[in-house]
Amino acid sequence: MTRAATAFLAALDPDQLDRAHAPFDAGDRRTFTYLPRSRPGVALGDLGDGARSAALELLAGGLSAAGLADARAIIDLETVLGAVERAAGVTTWQRRQPGLYWFRVYGTPGAATWG
């Protein structure tokens, strides 16, 4: 996983790297919500092909094969959910985008504490 995190960070442009890499003790590290909103880090949809592939390799490094399949299915279903919500008249259907999954590395990969 250290190798995947290092490769992910190396694949980012300077602006993306600034958003995607934070100190391990950053205040937002323990903040989690299921609610769709902007998050610290870099969004999957903002990444080029190489960085997107590296982000998904990082995800794969932390999940079982079944967990990775579930995560990829959830990401892919955003398009379907957006269409369903739009048809139902939900005004916030635009939030359903496969690119709105965020990646951030805390600390230095390979150091004693990082995540």
C-alpha cells in the first residue's frame, strides 16, 4: 500500500498534490460523513487517466477483492442514481457523479504513521 500511495502522490500535478497530501495530524483526518459534499483532498473526476488509475490502485491496496468490487460498483452506480433522482424530480440529482469520490493521503507513506 505504501508503494501505491507513493505512486498516487507522484502522479498528481502540484495543485492536486497540495490538496491530496496533508500532515498525519491534520484536523480533517477524523471527519467522516456519508452526506454528499465537497471534501478535503482531490476528487476522482479531477484526475487525469494516470492519476485516476493510481488512485484506484491505492483503493485496491486497502480492500479485499470483494471490497474493491463493491467500491467500484458503488462509484459506477452514481450515474444510475442521478438518472433515477432526476426523473423523480429530486433537485440535487447533480451531486450523483462518479467523479465525486475524494482521495487524500495523510502523512508520509511508509513512515511510522500515515493513512
